[in-house]
Amino acid sequence: MYLCQAARSLGVKATVLMPRHQESASYEADAVIAANLDDPVALKHLIAASDVITFEWESIPDETLQVLQAAVERFEVRVHPGLETLRLLRDKGSQKEWLVKEGLPTLPYSVVTPGAGFSLAGQEPGTLPLVQKSRRGGYDGKGVQMIRSPQDLENLWPVPSVFEPLLENCREAAVIVARAWDGEIASYPAVSMEFDDRFNAVASVTSPAAMPVELQRTCEAVARRAVARLGAAGVFAVEFFIDEEARVYINEISPRVHNSGHLTMEAFAASQFEQHVRAVMGLPLAPVARRSSAAVMLNILFDSTWEDQCKPQSGKLQVEAGPETRLHWYGKSKGTEGRKMGHVTALGPSAALAAAKARRALSECAVQEAQCR
């Protein structure tokens, strides 16, 4: 949805291929192809309608990638961030291997398949606590589980997985980086993230990150180096773990616009969505210019309280919820536990004041007042 908005502001028409049950993008797209992502007829229409094809989700079916690869080789369309980049990063096992090969900081890990034993590189096999991450398909905290006790080992998911140490009391941060066709790179300042333990999902994002400036700069430098090594065009979210000794590790890289960058819509002159459209279309990247000293975003994660307060209905909503405060309601027609239904972003002279504004807007239930139209 927000990519389509950004495209329109740049004079670019957006055609979206999406399953019928995913409504949000249809509110802003110039054209919608409602079909499964591996539908050959739908793909043919998408390719014919497009100069450039990009993604807002990594888990694209293999059959679709093969069709797109053939179209690229016939010079029918460009695909960014690039099919090889997408294949590399959507698999957490291959991504980990690449990070190590490139000398980028990441945690020790072990890649396992169902039925196989597991161990961690450089550690005693079975050392707890661990994190199990499914190699494919995980997002928004899904596909990740903590293994803290021997009993938890009995409930491992029977899917190809990556195991790595669980860093207790670590901080989490992210850097949004854009790379253009010609190699130009622009990055936003590092943000810090807090998580909702119920859903293992991001609850809040703070810019600038709640950490020393030197540590912010380290994250930004590592993120820019990683995206430069990828050599692909588009926006990338580089997520970090930071341990108690202030050591920085890349958690994962997402080849798309990302929830950790949603606050850029209000907090910066050009959002991550505009940068992505510019990057994949071969346009110059926009300067990264702050509009406020600090910004905080709070995710609206669906639970029973939201069901009572506001029945999700079709239709998007973006409203001013107070001075320098914006409420975004995505217009998803169905709420399920932990699903992101929207977010609130607030600006302020400090992170504490911005957070207070955002919390106040949420507590006043602006969504309900606007009747979720």
C-alpha cells in the first residue's frame, strides 16, 4: 500500500499481484491482479504490465522465481533487488553462510534438517538456551522459537532450521539502507526495537536508537557494508543483536521495506517507501533528512481488546491523532492474534516525549473514534 503511494508521488504506476485475501495494497494500486503468486497467467500479465518488478515479501514461490528469471533473460522486465539476492536472503541458512563468508558479524550457528542432530559451531552440542529459526517463511516473529530447557528440545519444529545461541538481555536494533542501480547508498539512522513477548513481534521502534552514538554508528557502518556487498538495488533492513559487552551481530537482512522503517514516513523528508521506488526504478536516491529530533512508532497488534474496541473492516485510515502524531490503520479485513493491524508514529524533541504522545494516541483509541472507516 505504502509503496504504491510512494510510486504515485514519483509518477510511477503500480500494478500489484496479490492473493485475494490481502486487501491493503488494493486501496492504492493503479491495477490489481488478484491471484496466487505462482499463477502462470497472472505472472504473464504482471510481466507485460511492468518495466520493473519488486517485492514486499521474501517468500516468493520457486516456480514464480523461475518464470521471472526467464523473463529477465528475455529482456522483458527488470527485477530488483534481484532474483539471486532474493534466493540468498529468504533462506536463513544460506544467508548465515553468506554473512560468515563476507566476514560480517553474526552469531555462531548450525543448520539442521528434520531428524538430524544439531550442534552450534564453536560450542558444546546442545548448549542451552538456543533459538530455532525455520530456514524459510518466517516473518514478524513467526518461525522463531526459544529453546530454554531440555523439555523444550522435545518440541522442536520438524522443519529445516537454523540454531543459534539465545542472547539473554540483548538489545535489538535495525538500520534501513537503500542502494541504487549505480551503487549509491543512503541509510537512515539506527533505530532500537522493543518486542511484545506475547507474540514475539515488534511492539515499538525508536529513532534515534536508545544506545550510545558510537554504537549507533557501528550498526550503520556494518549495515552499509553488508548492503554494498550484496550489490543489489532496493531497500534492505539490517537487524542487529547487541550483547551486554556492546558487541554487534547481524540477526538477519530483509530485502524489502520493513516495519522498523515505517516511522520514516513522518520522521524523514523521504520515507523508506520512496527510497525503494527510487532505487528499483533507477532514480537518484533522496537525501536522508530528519523532520524531528526523535520519533517513536507503536505497532497495533491485534488481540481481544482490539476486537472489543474496533471491529476491523475493509478500508484504510490515516489520521492526525494529535500534534505531530499520525495513526495508520491498514484496512485488513480480519484480525488474528498478534497480527499487525496498524501503527502510530509520534515526533518530538526527545524519544521520551514522542513515546508519550504515541501512547496517549493509542490509549485514547483514535481508531475507534474514526470508526475504522
